[in-house]
Amino acid sequence: MSLLRELQQITERTYRQYSGINLEHFVIGNQRFADLSRQCRRDVFELPDVARVFFRCSGDFLYLAIYFSETLISQLELNDPRRSLNERNIIPFLVFIEEINHGVHGAIKFLRGERGIEKEEFARDLELMSKIDTYQTVKFFLAYFNPSNRLEKFDRLWIKHHLFERARLDYVSQALNRRYSEANHLGEKYTRFLDGLKPQDRLQEMRQFQQLRYLAKAAYIRMLP
């Protein structure tokens, strides 16, 4: 099984929801990426060209494309995250997980009847969920590599350093700054909350949380101690 497929299935199993797609069938190359990018809003050009998910809604159909640069794929092939996680592959792995997560949650939201994919609320929801799910996924991988099959305290600090502390928050576009700053802040706070729960309660909490609309999710996190 490919790493892409494995990560997609992890997200779908976590939330007990099938996205209805196989993301492997929607991976595009450099030329198609350039074509689709030209059709996007201008502030999108501030985003790194290493990976991207594109959505287009037409009636009852959702069109999706997912892109990974050759550089990103090469980094993951040279340092396969399924063998070990280290300073050489953690950043490309985080990016890889986040884009796959966008695709899965975008498709699930569409199946639930959410059609406003062009709205800022839709984008913020995807960014928040990707922060939460990426943290949980990397925890799963790190625990697997440890001799005890358990996380060490340093593991959580290491993930949060790369996922939250190193996040880029210096966009010229104020809309992008607000979107990514909010996802970073709320995601970090919610993962701290999840870490404080018993393992048997954590999954149920995440599933209930995922069902909320974005504004309710943001308000819920802000009310957490």
C-alpha cells in the first residue's frame, strides 16, 4: 500500500467516515498544477509550491486535484517515514499529511452537504483539522518506532516544534495570516487538550468535534481551560 493511501485510510478510520474517493487517482503533475494555480485568487501565489489541493464545486459534483512537487516526493523516498522519523524527513512528511488531510476532509464535508468551498470558513476548517490530525498521525508513527511502542515526552515537544512553532505566519495577505495564525493557535490548544484525555476518551472527543461547523469548533476550543 502506498503512503498516500495509508494516510488517507488513517484519517477515514479515525472519524469512521468514508470520503468516497481514492486520492491516488487525483494526483496531478507540474503542468496541471501551473494551470490550476493561474485560476486561483492572487494571494494563493504566496503559498509554497511544494504541495497543494484544489477544489471546484459544480452542482452535485466535487472536482478535486492534489499536487506534490518532485522535490517533496524525492525527500520522502530517500527518507521513508515508515522506516523512521527524523530531522531530514519530518517537514516534508508534515506537508504530505496536511494536504492529504485537506483532500479527505474536503470530500467528507461535501458529502455532508457543504457546498461553500470558496468560503473562508471552509478553508479555515480544513487548516484546523489538518493541524489536529497531523499531530495525532505523527504521534502514531513515533510511538510505533519506539521500543516500548509508547510516546516519550520529548516526542510531543518535537512534533509541536515542527508543526506549530516553525509554522510560517508572515504572509503579505492579511487573510492568509489570519487563517494560518488562527489554525496554528487553535490547533495547538486543542492538541494539548486531547493529550490530557484518557486514550479511550480521545477518539470519541475527536469524532464529536469533527461534526461541528468551523465557528462552533473555534468557540469550543477558546472555552477550553
